[in-house]
Amino acid sequence: MSCICVKNFYIKAHFTGITGHSTTGRVLFSSLCARIYLQDNEGGCDVANSKATGTFIAECRKEKGLTQKALGEKLNVTDRAVSKWETGRSFPDVAILEDLCQELGISVSELLAGKKIEAEHYQEETEKILVSSISKAQMYGYQIALYGLLLAVMLLIYVPVFILKNRLNMGIYMIIAVSVIVFVSMVYLNHKIPGKEFRNSNIWLEGFRGGIVFAVIMGMDFAVQDSLGGVSRNDMLAIGIICAIGLFISIGAGILGAEIRRQNMKIK
């Protein structure tokens, strides 16, 4: 199974609630994280610190009062294999990860993180593991798609309200219904797709989003003014200045928000 397939399956699982707090959900979610770790490390991606993971395995083994040989016998591997895990020279086979974690009294996610994870931080930590395995371009691609849906909603609202105006018919109601469906879908996807803070940390993307949203809103405002008789030439200069200032503020707010998220997440 390719890493991309695993990630797509995780997204599907995340949408359908597999990654909830149930025991089955945790096992499936942890197994997926483990597979992501192994696939990405085969490709040269440093998803987790293998030495830290090895040290954690050694600590947990000692807490259980097991020798390397005793642990190896329980898992049907040699003590040399256990030694390689603990020194970071190799990683346990995915087929025995759950058995290993059961013997050590930890979860697969804790194994990959190289530390114990409190119950209330379980979802947060496992999501970090997933996000770190997905490329920045792919994460930002998700966000661009969401902003595309947002723009579609705004334009769909523009059609019945300002173009068709008072001509109420079934077509207008259908457009409004589609707008609502697209908006609800966008909100749902934004909530379910992991790494929301990271996705909102691109200063160029957030600045562009702020500018586009402001431009569309102002376009709607001009449409309203036009329907009421238009704008006089004396007011055009003032409106132009207000639009320029508003556009600057909208873009600046988007960039500032993204920069704050980057600082909080320590993104370079």
C-alpha cells in the first residue's frame, strides 16, 4: 500500500468517525500512523526520530521488568532485533507493532511519538504525526480547494440576489439551495481535514484569500448601489479610497493571522 493511499484512507476514516475515542478507532488510527511512518521513512522523510523511539522502547521495556531476550521471545524475534530497535538502527515490523505496544503497555502513537501521551492530547498528537507525513504542497492544496468552495458560495449568492433581482422562480431557489449545500460542505471539510492551523499559516495564500473575499463583497456592494440608481462621480473618488484602504487591511489581516500561526507552530 502506497503512502498516498494510506493518507487518503486516513482522511476517509477521519470523515466517518473511525478516529474517535473508541478502542477500535484508536487501534485503526494508530496502525495507520505506523504505516505512514514506515512508508515515509522508506522514502527518506524523517517523520519521527528513530533514536528517540528506540530510547522510549528501552524505557518501557525496563519499566515492565523485561530483558531484551524476554521481550524478543514474546514477539518471536531475536534479542539482537530488539537491540537494534532500541539503538535506532531499525524499526519494528508493522505486523508486530500492536503486539509490541501491548507488551510495553503503550499505544502505537505513543511509540511513534517516543513519549507517553495523555488521553486528552491523544487526538492532537496523532494528528501531528499525520500532518508531518503530508507534504506542505498537499496541505495547502486542501486549503486552496476549500477557498475555492468559499468563492463559489459567494458567487452563487451573487447570481440570484443581484442579477436575477426580483424575478423569483424555481431556478433562484435551486441556486440558493446549492449555495447552502456547498457552504455546509466547506465547513464540514474544513473541520474534518487535519492540520487546520498549518493550512492557515501560508502568508501568501491567506493574504490572497483576504483580498479576494473583500473584492467580492465590494462587487456585491457596487451591484446594490447600481440597482438603487448608481453612484455619482463626486462619490467615486471617496469610494475608491475606501476600497483601497479596505483591500489593504483585508490582505494585511490575512497575512498577519498567518504569521501569528506560523510563530505559534514554529514554522520556518
